Amino acid sequence: MNAFGLIPLILVFPAIGFLFNALVGRRFVETNRSVGEKWSGWVASLMALSAFVIALLQLFSLVANHYHAEVVTLFDWIRVGNFHVPWAFQIDTLSVTMMLVVTGVGSLIHIYAIGYMHGDKDFSRFFAYLNLFLFFMLILVTGNNYLMLFVGWEGVGLCSFLLIGFWFDRTDAKGEAMNANAARKAFVANRVGDLAMILAMCLTFWTFGSLNFEPVFESAVEMFAHGEMVEFGLFSATLGQVLTAITALFLMGAAGKSAQIPLYIWLPDAMAGPTPVSALIHAATMVTSGIYLIVRSNVLFELVRASDTFIIGSLTSPDLVAYIGAATALLAGLIAFTQFDIKKVLAYSTVSQLGFMIAAAGMGAYVAAMFHLVTHAFFKALLFLSSGSVIHGMEHGHHELHAHGHGGGGHDDHHADDHFDPQDMRTMGGLRHKMPITFAVYMIGTLALAGIFPLAGFWSKDEILAHASTNSGVSFTVVNIMLTLAAFCTAFYMGRQIKMVFFGEPRHDAAAHAHESAPLMTTPLIILAILSVLGGLLNFPFFSEAAYKAASAAHDYGINLALEHWLEHSIAAFELTAAGVIKLPKTPTWVQYNVAGISTALAVIALLAAVFGVYGSRPRTAHERDPLQSTPIWWFAILPINTLVMSGIIPLFNRLADWLGHKLDGAFWHDFFHERLIRDNFVGFAKFSADVLDQLGVDGLVNGSARVTRRFADLIRTTQTGNVSGYALGVFIGVITLVVYFFLQTN
């Protein structure tokens, strides 16, 4: 079977959906909302599903082609001198994996959004943006060169801005346009990473003379093998130094898209957009762009590791990637302790889990990074959509109160009652009885995210931890400790969220009147829940070293390590390791029982501590102080060190979490650094450029030149009298002048 020629359709279908909703979708909805919403939503959803079918055909074609990568060139995009960039599709196991995640999870989110966005005044515009996002995301993951990847990179940034600010006219209690501000923050933060990407591409082309993936990687390996230098005019640098700069810039670009320190600040605010946006862009697709970039560039990162070229002290750029990812995972996990917005908790959780993936890629565990990317797409999309179901239920419960004269707010106007926030977990409680399907799937997503056996998150997260614990070195040890602590934090804040949202008694009348969402919304949740349970089979490890060796001898792996054997055809670092060019850090291929046991025990302890300890019977009212701020874990009361724990450790931890969440992250990093220093200075410079440099400088120079020319012309015009005798006199004087000039020259 060969369906490679159909690959352009994977862009054509989302483009059709975008054009339909952008040009005629609104007219359908305005003419007849009931019928129009079905046309608008289902056309967009069917286009997404059609793209998923094309991705499946590419999967089957690769299998039939023995996993050999294919490049399908559509046309020559840029050809200037030796600068040649085609518009071509890279069809290999890595790109097809991303295609399947983007279109598969994206299709489910499209269908869910039909129910979630029902009644919204801009229904068709929302689906136009969703299809446009799929279009650009698929460009990003299918391009065979960095420039085409960058087109998709910028496109998803644009769509992120449009979707985060979808409800741009909404304001908070202070009258500030919170959605519009969040969209601008996301756009500016991503521009920082985009600048790094541009610089990295310029340096890549200067060094290798190409931006196409294969020529770049082949040239890098050849130059590394021969120890060639890179010339930069008057000075030169080793290949290791140049690749260190390129990979460090790639890391900055990935930090922008994948929300890592220091550019993670945009993602929590992005929760202002509709919940399907949070699931599609900020859980399953766009934020994984940075991980895809690093995994795609694995050859460059591993050559830096092999060259022992240091970026800071004894730190290589891959080590820096691992440290940044691990630090982000731990920091975001701690900040999540202090959040009360149901989506903000999941937002910081996303930042934390992206940190796991970045750390894995930095440690050379590229398959583990992709494995966690795929499973995370399942259970985090599930959690975000389930949180949308909870919000939907709370809003409709509040709407019922409003209809009976007890308060205001509906799906499109939940700010009508300033004292009610449908996303505040403190107003929830007892929803497991009101929304049983949502509760069941939310529990599955929570347990998968916490890494509880045998759900998908257990296998993918443990593979990263096993890689960190198996390899020796300071960086692996430090990253392992940080990620283990982050995993404990994950289980705790998710246990806290489950308890506050679904257990106890309703703490607001809206929670008491909430009801289950429609099947159009719950059906995608059930499918994602099934994937969250079974997703671990994608890279199921062997249970012992002996079983792995026996399978290797027989060349019969079954379902074991399916993703690793699938991706090894695209991750050239495996082949280079086999050839002895580099030494890729080894990821265990069988269960590491010590790692699995410790991580599972910590997850269970954290969940139990949150559900039965800290939040055992509290909070009882919406206004009660968060138990985490005032109550220690109950069993410390029977220990001799109770005084130390009560007066030292617990208050210190509470203050640390509060300071990290509100002071360092909120007041300093978000408000002061980004909004005051970066935004205000940028706006000030823009005004100076417009009012002074442009008006007085550029316009002054142009207009001044025009005035000088006009005055000179006015002066010359005075000599044009129209009098023939005057012109004759002028000619006579000119002749006399020339005669005198030549006479003087001859003498």
C-alpha cells in the first residue's frame, strides 16, 4: 500500500473547514441557529476526522514500506543561489506519530466543542480558528525543513492568540480585558522564543548551507567525524561550539512554545480561552512543538554531548535542557498547590508535565519523551475537557438559579454575578452525584496523570524516571530527584482537586443544581478515558531482562516496546550509536521495579494525604480557608516530632508554596518583569519610534527634502518669464561667457 501521494490532503481538509466557517458559516448560524450550528461544527469536525484518516493512511504506508521515510515535494518554495527550500512533506515515523496525535485528539476536541460552544454568538468563528490551528500545526509536524517547520510554528502562535482571546470583550471585576491581555501575553512570550528560532536557523544555514533536515544532519555528522572548523569571517569555531549555540537557541524556542522556565508565564493565563482551546492547544498539540523540535534535532543535541563542549561550566546544552525541564516540572508542581481555579491547576500541571518531556529529551531519552507526549495528550485532554464539563454543569446550575430568581449568569455571561466563578473549586463539591460520567472519567485522568498502575501515565512517566536513575552522572541524579519530587507534587495537587470538586457537600447552590453534560460532550471523554487506560500498551516494557534478551534473540517483540521500534527509524541517534559515532544514554527496556515501586508509593501517599489527610472533611464552605494553609497532615499529631513539623516544616512549606505561586510567579515574574519591564518598555519604545523616529525623523527627512526641492524649483521658476528678448539676452550672455572661457584656456 502506498498512500504517500495523498499527504497534501492532510492540509487541504482543515483549510476547507476554515474557509467554510470563515466565509459562510456565520450566515448558516444566523439564518437558523439549530441547523447552522450543526453545519458549522460538523463540517469542521469532519475535516479534522478526514485529516486523521490521511494520517492513518500514512501509518499503513510506512508499515508497508518497511518504515522507510519518504519525502513528498509539492513545489520549490525558495530558490535563490545556493539557498533552496522546497515545500515538501517529511513522512517518517516521528512525523506520523505527531500527525496522529494532532488529528486524532483534535477531532475528539472538535466534536466536544460542538456541545460546549452551543449558543455562543461567534460559534462559526470559533470553529474556523480551530481548523486553521490544525492546518498550521500539521505544517509544523510534516515539513521536511526548519523553515517550513517555522511557518507552522508561527501559524500556531497566531491561532493561539486568536483562540485565547476569543472572548476578547469579557472583563474581570476590575474592568480589565483579561482574555485580551492573556492573548497578548501569550503572543509576546512566544515572540521571544521565535527570535531564538530565527537566529538558530540563520546559524544552521551558515554552518551547513541548508535548512533541510537530512542534509543538515548528514553534514553535521560528517563535519564532526573529520573535526572540521566553522569559519565566521575573521574568526572560526569548532563544530561543537556552533552546535552548542544552535541547540541552546532551539531550547529557548522550545521554552516559548512548550512553556518552560523562564517563558512559561503565558500558559496559565491562557486558560481564559474556551475550554476546548485549553485541551487542543495547551495540552495536546501546540505546547508539544518544543518537544518535537528537540526530538527532531536529536542528532545535533547528541553531537554536542559527544563533543564535550560546555555552555556553562561543565554543563552541555543537553544537560541544560534536562535541568530546565526538571526545574520547570518541580516549580510548576509547587505553584499548583496554591491554585483554586480548576483550569489553572491543570494549566500548571501541563507546564510540569511538559517539563518531564523536555527533561527526558535533554537526557537523551527521546522515545520516553515522545511516549509521555502521546499519553499526556490522552489524559490531559481528558482532564481539560472534563473540567469544561464541570464548568458547563456549574454554569447551567447557576443559570437555573437565575431563572428562578436566585442569581445570574449563563454560559455566555457567567460574570453577571460578580460573587460567582464557575471555575473556582471552592464553590464546588459533591459533583460526583450530579455528574457521574464526568466524575468517572475525571478520576481516570487523575490516576493516569498521577502515575498509578496500570494506567498510561504510569508507564510513560516511569520510563523517564527509570532513564534518569539508570544512567550515571551528576545531571542524571539531580534531574531524577527533581522529577521524583515533581511526581509527588502531581499526585498531591490532583488529589486536592478531586476532593474539592467532587467530594463532600456542595458549597454553592450552583453545585447543588449542576447536571451531567450532553452525550455530545461525554462521548469524547469516554474515548479519551479508554485511551488513558490503554495508552501504556504503546511502549509496553518487558517484565525482566531475561524476557527482553529472549525476545531479542528470537526477533519477536510482540506488543513490547512498539513505540521505540517504531521511532528508532526516525531518531538517527540510535543509528549513530550503533555505528560508534556517539554514545546515546541508555533507556531500560524492562521494568525497573525499584523505580516503579518508589514512584507508585509516593503517588499513592500523596493522593491519600490530599484526600484523607489535609482535605479530609474540609473545606465545608466556599469561604473557609484552604486546609493546606492551616492544617498539617493528620498523622503527624501522634509523632514525637509533632512540634517540629507543626511549627517548622508545615508553615515553612506553606509559605514557600504561597510565595512561589503569588509573589515570585505572580507579582514578580508575571506582573513586574513581563508586564512592567518588558511590555511597558516595549510599548514606550514603540511610541517613541512612531512619534519621534518616524514622524520627526523619517517623515521629517522625506518632507524636508520635498520642501527644499520645492523652494529651489520656485527660485528657478522666476527665471522663466516668457519674454523672448529676455531669452535672447540670456543666450547672448552665455555665448560671450563661453568665448571668454575658451580664450583664457588657449592662453
